Amino acid sequence: MRIEDLTSKEFELRVRGGAVVILPWGATEAHGVHLPLGTDSIQPQSVADALAERIGGLVAPLVPYAYHSSTKNMPGTIDVSFDTVRALAQDILEALVRNGSHKILVIAGHASSTHMTSIKLACHEITVKHDVRIMFLSDYDLLPELADREGLDPHDGHAGVMETSRVMAVRPELVAEHRPPGRYVSHGYEVLRNPETCFPLGVGGDPADANGELGSRANQFVVDRLVDMISTRWGI
Amino acid sequence: MRIEDLTSKEFELRVRGGAVVILPWGATEAHGVHLPLGTDSIQPQSVADALAERIGGLVAPLVPYAYHSSTKNMPGTIDVSFDTVRALAQDILEALVRNGSHKILVIAGHASSTHMTSIKLACHEITVKHDVRIMFLSDYDLLPELADREGLDPHDGHAGVMETSRVMAVRPELVAEHRPPGRYVSHGYEVLRNPETCFPLGVGGDPADANGELGSRANQFVVDRLVDMISTRWGI
Amino acid sequence: MRIEDLTSKEFELRVRGGAVVILPWGATEAHGVHLPLGTDSIQPQSVADALAERIGGLVAPLVPYAYHSSTKNMPGTIDVSFDTVRALAQDILEALVRNGSHKILVIAGHASSTHMTSIKLACHEITVKHDVRIMFLSDYDLLPELADREGLDPHDGHAGVMETSRVMAVRPELVAEHRPPGRYVSHGYEVLRNPETCFPLGVGGDPADANGELGSRANQFVVDRLVDMISTRWGI
Amino acid sequence: MRIEDLTSKEFELRVRGGAVVILPWGATEAHGVHLPLGTDSIQPQSVADALAERIGGLVAPLVPYAYHSSTKNMPGTIDVSFDTVRALAQDILEALVRNGSHKILVIAGHASSTHMTSIKLACHEITVKHDVRIMFLSDYDLLPELADREGLDPHDGHAGVMETSRVMAVRPELVAEHRPPGRYVSHGYEVLRNPETCFPLGVGGDPADANGELGSRANQFVVDRLVDMISTRWGI
Amino acid sequence: MRIEDLTSKEFELRVRGGAVVILPWGATEAHGVHLPLGTDSIQPQSVADALAERIGGLVAPLVPYAYHSSTKNMPGTIDVSFDTVRALAQDILEALVRNGSHKILVIAGHASSTHMTSIKLACHEITVKHDVRIMFLSDYDLLPELADREGLDPHDGHAGVMETSRVMAVRPELVAEHRPPGRYVSHGYEVLRNPETCFPLGVGGDPADANGELGSRANQFVVDRLVDMISTRWGI
Amino acid sequence: MRIEDLTSKEFELRVRGGAVVILPWGATEAHGVHLPLGTDSIQPQSVADALAERIGGLVAPLVPYAYHSSTKNMPGTIDVSFDTVRALAQDILEALVRNGSHKILVIAGHASSTHMTSIKLACHEITVKHDVRIMFLSDYDLLPELADREGLDPHDGHAGVMETSRVMAVRPELVAEHRPPGRYVSHGYEVLRNPETCFPLGVGGDPADANGELGSRANQFVVDRLVDMISTRWGI
């Protein structure tokens, strides 16, 4: 159930009934030559929709912009600053709390640590200020367990086999056939002006063998885990 | 053509080819008992998509959150602060310019003057800083001419007959049958803590007679005007 | 009664007695070739002084600087930023509230919508935070009714016949004889780096026939309206 | 010559001719039982006007609000924050520089060190950024020499004999006959929540013998010194 | 060589000679019942001093305050905000660059990801703005390799056997004999108001067997690695 | 007793017992050709340590960075901005208060009025917000009395005979033999882009006759005065 499709009254009734609100946070970011710029929006949106159906939750409108560093200078990455992400997250959470939401899950499609930190700071600010429970993660926090079970390359990463498969499971028409492997150039601990040089093709790992079946298992795995977590911790 | 569906390369080629980028700015806001919370997102999204098709433009991912005052305290309004709207607009525009966009149209579904001011400040900041052309308006800046021609009540407003009709033209399943008229309570020039008291039902005007045909004419009118404006001013 | 002329004790007694505080907000801005840079300060100062006399109010020291866009690049416009106007308004209002003022009228001589928004945001912040009543307007919000009654050109505007007449009524020695008409160049909805190009002479309308009698009627009209509004809403 | 009385064109000609711009910074602050709240505005305004006449300078509109600490909680003090003073000073100076001013004198009537620091930071920011000369002081930086020569009590201070005399020289009707001496209560180096307790009557020294003749000598002394300083350093 | 012990001239000569500047960033933070609050300052200071000796570098004065979350509410943690850490790092780096430093290593004793992000944002800001090379890491980024080689518990963490041993190697008199093991209470992905509940004893792992020999090996390992990294990347 | 050497528990006990916390604020700043860059850190650190011993206080870790203007462009001055100093002071004080400290002394080694103002604003913010007592001064606020008694040149200043002697008393090995006198070039009240031109050698006064005995008397004098002040005002 997406919040944007409800009337004011319908929303109010569901929130009063204790519905969990799920805020999917996407991105518009270069993902190699084979994946669409909305890759990091497609994934949390599909997870949020499926999860909401399972737990009777409400999906807030997806935020399609994120903080980026390593792909910032690649065509099609539309990044916003650390402070803007933080302020936006804080304002949306504040508004949800004012609307009576007491249980909020924020799920991020883009999982870079700096981006995650900015949303986490906002979540923390809200939990200090209000009596509310907030869970925050990227689905990529959960997937290593599945990747291990599926025998994936541990270096699989951005636009790699897992991510490509997940988009293929949801929007196969947006994934190109030609999927060259990525290359990683280490710069050690230097803080670079142009961090995309670490990552010249915008791909981590080898997406050649990506397939929708793997993607579906991954998407299902994430939703199952989220259902478990919400059930265990919040009794829903 | 939505940017989120393109790869990095596809986006780059279109921007280099001079494509206008259209940024639709929506909102999540109470719209009476009959319209969905996403009303102000549905409208600029549909206009942006239709316009992009007409002029070969690119549609950036819609921002679904806005600044609100008069409906801020109504259930389902998820507002963000003036400064956050401004910062977000500035960051997105900055990123578009860095990506090579030289002609950008920002179209806002929510047209309150404070919200418009915040985006306008951001647009101005960017035009001062970069050699780029930005057009910014709400489709409600254009519609009075049509409303006049159609003989609508001049007090028709928020969630009124025009807005209801436009949503009916695009997402008829989201519009309720029961559509009581709004009521306006003047507080003169007092700046109110609870401005929703001016506007207790969250409706301006009488949406009873709304219909999809009127909505389609309105949507078409807005797109035609935008095509004219872009053609006249930017030669596209 | 101007606050600056009172001692601390005298001020305290009047505020305790419930006196309305009137804060006139002026500007230093190019006004064609015939009006002084202080035009937007002269008007609210004279209205505030006359109103205070009528209602036993207190006039706070006029702020002589505002936010400007369309005249920003013209000689003599001394503009301050949006954020500074907002911060200054908020601080002054906060200090007035701490001093015990419960009813405050802010009247702006410069009426551009961006400038008005910045002060309005400050007023709103204060009414949310404190139990206080604030009225905020430009006298140009009231004057269209009179302009209509007097049969003025509906395009009369900045440094036009109304504004020129009002300054002539108060400071005739500052108004030049030679008063060429303005010219407006539409740029549609483009956000311009140099918005003064819309407005190359810095005049809106034709001030040739301005006269002090009209100005006096206008000034009187504004004061009468303000007395009515304060009486109706605040019982003073 | 006050800027607010000039047209855009007249201002432009004088600035191009190299006229020094003088910005008087006042305050609205409790000054014992005998002096008006505008005391710190009256003094720099009168100095600025006299100085402008002597050197052919231009007087910018006086800012009537300042940062206050020791009198902040006394009735009638309308203080603004440190950051607001700084931002306002910076914006005004920036606008003057954009207008072509190359030599600017800022003269503060309120001389508390924190207030002075906030304006000084703004001045410094501008001199680092632009090729412009700025002189900044309070007339109370100059007066100790005269006070010494006149044999005044070295503890004479806020609302004391010097300040009272200076207001008497300009606006004698605003100065009360009854002028009890102040009292100072030391709190050492403690940073107090209520610093007015150091200073319970809002007076430093004994204003009983204040007189307009002393005030006139002081005002004259300040203007003479400023003329010397500007002549010596800027050749005007 | 510590910068604070050099004169202005001596510093200038060394910087001109191309000396790497090492900025150790410490913390004041609860570290169980057995370690001093300065634990995270002692470690980077000792590493920085030893490294400077090896490479002829200069050690900038240690910053003894950091951002903390999990131990924030424990006695003795003196935390500063995310924004303050970022601003301070940015200002210090800016000043070093203005002084002519072209190669700067920032080494953090406190390694929480949020704290690291704040310093990293500052480093990135500087590398974007200036032509300078900055390396930034915590020594705990390097130590997992050694911990693995030494056969340490992979859950060894804050105030655990490695950290305790390292302090014992440098300041043995500050480490208590009684060193009870820590306990970790998972709260999954909830963002907690009181994150110390995850971590009730303020210890991660079991410090009972800590010893100065292990600590010396660890400190030596970190310095050797840093020497290698600087040599490989910067040719020093 | 330095806080960094205590465990969490030991710190907690002492704070509960009412121990005064002393925060020494140093600087890294050019001090002529004869004094080390850490001169302004050495002094408050030695005073804080001695004072803590006398009154059973706790010394917080020294902050080694300050705001500088007149020496900002000299080699080795590592300055941080006004706002950063203020934020850092506010955060540290806030954390101390949260830890239960009720009596805090902040002692600054660098005494420029702008730097002092930034810390003072932070102290004031905290005393307004919390029920806590804060004393703030530079030891150079106390020393004029001794300088007078010792017959020192009243123009003795930065890196002069008093400051040099004080460093000689504590770290004699860091003070050079060759100590040429300073020179002061007045620029009146101009706010300079390069204020170091007032002060070309970075020395105020003549440090030739500096000696450790004078320094010891000065350091002792400061500690005695602080003991008196704390005893008189806080009964400790």
C-alpha cells in the first residue's frame, strides 16, 4: 500500500492502527554500461512494496536521490550533498512522527558508507527526540549471507552479478545483454579528488552470469529477513 | 524518456545532444476526502512525461516531498522544511549542470508561494553561478487562462474541480465519488500557528462536478503551453 | 510613539499596558530616475507613525534593508540575503516577545514575494514557538482596492504613479519632476541571472501624473484599513 | 548626504566620484532611567551626518539593532544574535562593494566587545574577498583621550556622564532630569546567565553632571578625529 | 618531531623541504573498567611520533575529542558533534595547506564509522579544493591482518585484547589488572536512543590476556605498514 | 589529575564528588623566532595541571587549536575558524555538563579578543541552557597586575618578555637565545586583509631579558589568583 495512493483519511486510519511505515531511499547513479540509472531505486521500491504487502505496512514515496562519491563524476549520477540527505531524512521522519507513526523502517538501495551515515545521523536525531522506533539498513547489509550460500565471488559489488540479477527479476527490459566485468584500482587510503579512478568502469565484479532467478531469490530473501526482523523486534 | 530508465551512456548521449531535462517536483499532501496524498506528484509527473515525448526531453526522477503550511497539520501531509527544499533543488540542479545539461525545466505540482520561493531561490543561485538556462513554474501558473475559458469558479483551488479533474484524467481509480465542497475562513493577515483553520476541510472550491474530460483538456493545455514556451525561448 | 525615543521604563509600562508594536520594514532600492533610494522606507515609516498615533501603538526602529532580485544590480540597491532578512526578523520578533509584546504588526514597504516570504517564515516560526499574535503584510497588499477605485492603470507598479504619489505626500522634495514611464520585457518563466533586464528603467507603469493628493488618500486609506483590521481582530 | 535621499543615478555618480560611504550601526538598548532606547543610534547617526558633510561622504541607512549581553534582559533592549549582526554587516558591505564603493567606514554606537567582534569578522571577510578599504570603530574607541583631558571619572561608562552629555547635545528633549548613578557588582570571570546582575541599574558611572556643552565637545572631537584619520590614511 | 616544539622558522624550513605532516586524531572515551579515557589518544600519538621519526615527518598537535555514539552516555566520554569534527578537520587541513603542506596523513585512534565519515568528508573537501595529497585511516584499518596472524578472537574489539595490549606497551601504568570480558547485546538494525545498551560494559571481547609484548608488535606493525604505504605512494 | 589518565569509573567518582573541571585551551601559533609554536598551549597546560593539584580538580584534554588573525599568515600558525572554535567549545562543555560537571573553568593561552569572544559565546550558551557555573579567562587577563609590580614595559606583548619567561620556566629547552625585539606598525582602525603587517616580526615588546625566574613567579601568580577566585566564588 503506497501512501501516495491513499487519501488523508485512509492514511490516518492505517497509521492509528499501528501500521509500520517503510521509507525506500533510492538513488540516480551510473551502474556500468548495462544497468539503468535507477537501479538503486528499483531495488528498495520492490522490496518495500513486497514487504508492505506481507506486514500490512505503508510505503512512503521513494526518495530518488542520494549522496555519491565513487561514481559522482560519471554521467548520469545525480548526487546530492551529505547535509541535504541528512536534512531530508530528518524532515521526512519528523513529519511521519508528527503524523503518528511509531514504527518506521528506512531501507536504502544505495549502500555507500557515507550515504548510510547521513541517513543514520538523521534517524538517531529522531529517536533521541521522540519516543519512536526506527530500523535502518540497506538490503545489501543482509545479502552477504545469501551470496555466500549461492557461492558468489566475494568481490561481487556495484553493478555486479547480484545487483544485476535483482534488477533483472523486476525490470528485465532495462538490463543490457553486454555486461563486461569491472576492474578495481586500489589507491590505498588516499582520499581522492576523483575517486572514480578506483573504479573506472563503474562495476565491481562480473555481471556476465546475472539472471532473474538469482535476483528473485535475493529479493525474496531480503523480504523474508525483513519480515522476521520486524516480527521479532516489533511483534508485527 | 525517464532518466532512471537509461544507462549512464544513454543519458550522456542525450544530454550531449542538447536534450532539455525536466524535473517534476511533487508533494505528499492532504487533498480533502476525495483525492490521494500523491495528487501533487501525479500531475507534474504526467505533464513531464507527455512534454518529454513531445520535445525529446529527459524526465529526472520526481521529488515527492514539498514545503507545506496550510495543510501541514492534516493527516498524510509529509512536509519538509523550506531550507531542505532549497538545498535539495540546488543540489539536483548543480548535479544536472555538472552532467552537461544546459536547459532545465522545473515544474512544481504544489504551488504554494513559500514552496515556490524556495525552489526559485535555488534556481536563481544556479543561474548566477553557471551559464545555464532554467525555467521554473507550476502548471497552476498557466491554468487560470483555461479555467477562465471553461467558466470555472474563480475561487476554485486546492483539491477543487480543476485539480480533481486532472487526477481523474490520469488515475481515475484514486478519486472518490463523495466530494464535499471546501470552506474558507479568513484570518486576514495574521500569521497563524495553525493555518489549517483557514481551510478546515482541506479543499478550496467545489469538486463535485469534476470529470476526466476537463482534466484531459487541462493536462493537454499545460503541455501545449510548455511546448510553445520552450520552442519560443529555447528554439526546441 | 517611537520606541527609540522612550526610556526603558516608559517602554515597559506601555508594553505591559498591551500596546501593539509596529515594526516597519523598509529597503534601500533603486526606484527609477525620480524617486529616492529610501522610497520603501519612507512609506512604511509614515504609515507606522500614523497608525501608532491612532491606536496608541509603539513603532519599533525601521529596518532599512531588504532582499531584492529584480533591482539588485541597479545602482543604489543595497540588498541583503534571504537568510539574513529571515534571521533578522526572527531575532527582532523574539526580542519583542521576550519584552512582553503580545500583538505585533510587521509592515513591509518592499513587497516582492521573495522578500515577503522570508519575513513570513520568521513570523511563522515565532507564532509556532510563542503564544503571540503577529500580523504581517505590505501596504501594497491593501492598495489594489483603492487603485481600482481611483481608476489607476492595473499595470501600475514599482516607482509608478501610486508609489510616486505616496512619497510626494510625505517627502515631496525628494521626488524629481522628470518621470519617464517604465517598460516591461517579459522573459516568461525563466529564472534570470540578471532579472533587471525585465525591467530596464526600474519603473513599472507611468508615474508622470503622480501627485501628493493621491498619495495622501492612499496613505490615509492604508492607515484606515490597518486600524480596522487591528480593531476587528485584536479588539484595539 | 544620506543615501536614502538620493536617486539611483545621484548615488551612482557620487560613488564613482570616490565618495567614502559611512555606515552608522546603532542599537535599541536600555540606558538607565534617563536616556532613550535609541541612545546608541543617535550618536553614530549624528557623527556620520557631520562627518559626511565634512568629507563629502555618503551616509548609508543606520542599522538600529545590535547584539547585547549585559542589558539583554532589561526592558526595551531589542537584541539580535551574534550571527545575525555578522551576516547583516557582511551583506550590506558586499552590496556596497558591488555598488562600487572602495572606501567604507563603519561606525558603531554600541561598543560591547562581542558586538564589535561580530561586525569586525564581517569587515575582515570583505577585505579578504575584495580589494576595498574598510575602517571600523566605535566612537567610544576615540573618546578616552577626551575623557582624560576633561578629567572625567575613568569608570564612566554606559549611560554615564559622557554618553548622557552627547545625547543632550543632539536630542536634549529625550534626556530626563533625574539621573541616579550606576552601581557595578563584580562577578569576576564567571560567564553569567543573567549578566545584568553586574549592572543592576543599567548605568556605568554618574550621569548627574551631564551637560550638552560637554556632549558637543565630544561629538566634535570624534568628528575631527575621523576627518584626520580618513585624510591621513585615505588622502580624502 | 612535534610541530608544537618548533619555531615558526623551523617549521617553515621542514615544510618547504617536503616533510609529511601527520595529524593524530584522538578521543576522550570510556574504555571499560581497565583502560584510561585517553586510550584512543595514546595510540595515534605513539604511532605518529614513531612514524615521524622513521620518515622525517612532522606531527601536528593531537586533537583529543571525537564523535561517539555507542559510548556517548558512559561516564567520561566527552564527545563532540559530527559537524564539529568535520569543521575542525577541514579548518586544520586548510591551515596546513596554506602553510605549504602537500602531503598529509590523518590517523584516527577512534575508528567508529560515523566519526571516520566526518573526517573523511573534510579530507575530500580539501582534495577537491587544493592540489594536495591526503591519506586518512585508523590504525584499526590495518590491524585485522596482524590479529589474524596472532590468532586473536575475531570479535575482539573496543577495549579488547589488542587495544589493551597496545596501551600496555606505551603507558602500562594506566592499565588496570582487573579486566572483565565484554558482552554484546544485538539490537539488529534499530537506531537506538541509547546505543550503549548494545554494549553494557563498554568492552568488546576479552582483554584478560592482554600484554605489552603483543601491544609492541601491533604498534610496530602499524608503523611499518604506514612507512610502506607512504614510501610506495608518495616516494618518501 | 588529567582526565585522559583516568578510567571511566574513576572519572565518574571524582565528578560526583564535585571536582572542578579545568579545560585548558591552547593554540599552534607563530611566536617570533625564539618561541615554539606550542607556546600558547604550554602555558595553560602548566597552569591547569598546577591548579588541579591545588584544588583537587580534573584537567580535560587541552585543545591545541585557536582562532588567529594577526599571525594567521605566518608560518606555523594553524588556525581554525571562529565558528569552529565556538562549536567545539560548546560541544565539549555540553559533554562535561552531561557528565555531571557543575563547575568548569576554561583557561585560554591565546588571548586575542576575537578568539576569546568565540569561546565566551559558547560558555554563555551553556550557562543559559544548564544550571552550571563556568569561569572563563585567559591568564593574560590576570598578569597585568604582576607586570606592573615587576616594572615591565606596558607594551610587552605577544612573545615578549613575560610570555618568553613563562615558557622558559616550564620548557627552557624550547626557547632560543637570540630574541630580537618586536616592532608595531599601526594601521589605525583599518580592517586589514593582512593584519600581520602590523606586526612584521611576530613579537610585541622586547624578550631579550626574559628569564625563568620571572616566568616561575608569573605562573605561580596565575595559579594563586585562580585558587583565590575559585575559593571565593565557589567555596572550593
